[in-house]
Amino acid sequence: DTEVTQTPKHLVMGMTNKKSLKCEQHMGHRAMYWYKQKAKKPPELMFVYSYEKLSINESVPSRFSPECPNSSLLNLHLHALQPEDSALYLCASSLTEGVTYNEQFFGPGTRLTVL
Amino acid sequence: DAKTTQPNSMESNEEEPVHLPCNHSTISGTDYIHWYRQLPSQGPEYVIHGLTSNVNNRMASLAIAEDRKSSTLILHRATLRDAAVYYCIGPLSAGNMLTFGGGTRLMVKP
């Protein structure tokens, strides 16, 4: 199983809502990542978890709150988002942190629209 | 910030070879060159990576210049399914993380 799954595929939320994105992998990977991708732009790294601990936070606003409950699961909790946060949110995983010797496996993404 | 330069777009005919260039003049002697691609409506997927010598796998070949300041991703026979944005990455950002630049949008004509 070399798949990273993400749910939901699409999400529409208001600026006062609280919602969560979910990512799952069963490849035994110990590093998991969240990326944000705006339309026609490349993905941008948001967070990195290594062995279930937050390793990198790329100065992401606190309205995005990541969580790694176990080695297979990664969540992104959303609260009080702005319309400019509308984007494709991609999850990825790799055997260990960083890509010097690892490839990253990406999920299909959750397309988020904030009204 | 991305430290590579790629053409914005390229076009190819189906079943012909495609050579996708990338300049990475700031690369150090120990930085690998990574290629990922993103098919429409999908997340990126790994294509290939290499350090010095040319590399081959089932998807593509990677030809690295002797001075390592440029590389070329070679698709030997383009198919319609190869239409995607191809990202060349190198060097990595802090923590050995992927930093995606603009990439090259490859269009494949039947």
C-alpha cells in the first residue's frame, strides 16, 4: 500500500466555522507533511511532523492547527479562516524526515473554499 | 525560495522523447537533484533523483551536467498521461525539505 489518503476531497466553510482535514498513510512512514497550494502556484510547505512531534512550522498563522495523533494519522484543524485561505491542501509522508534519501508520497489533496 | 530555473511550458508530440531542462547554479557538491511531477487534479509524485552520474528508472532518465549546474529530465516516449507540471528541486531548503519552484507545464499532443 503506497497510498496517502485525504478526506474530505472538497470542503466549503464559512469564516466562523471549525473544520478538520484528515490524512492517513499505512506505509510505516514516520514523517508527515502539510502543504498549501494556491491555484496555478507550486505547493508551499506548512508543517512537518517527525515521529509524531512537530518538527517544522513555516510561520503558519494560528488559525491552522496541526495534530498527529499517531504515526499513521495527520490532522489539520481549521478555525476562523479567511477567504484567502482557499486552496488545495496536500498531505505527504516519507520514511523519515527530509528527502535527501527518501521520496515523499503525496495525497490527492483537499480543495478548501472559505466563504 | 526555489533555487532552480525551468521553462514555464513545453510541448511534445505523443510517443516522442521529451527533454525537460533545469538550471540549478547554486547547488553544492552534496545536494541531490530531485524531480517531481503533478498531474492535473492530483498531488505531486516522485519521478527521479540523482547526485552526479546519470540515473534511470521505470519513469524517466536524469542526465546531470558534469559541473552539476544543470540537469535534464528525459521522458523516452511521451504519452498523454505524462501531461503534467514537472518540478525540478535542488538544493533543498533547511531540514532537507522540498522547495517547489514554478515548474514546467508539459503539454503532450496526440
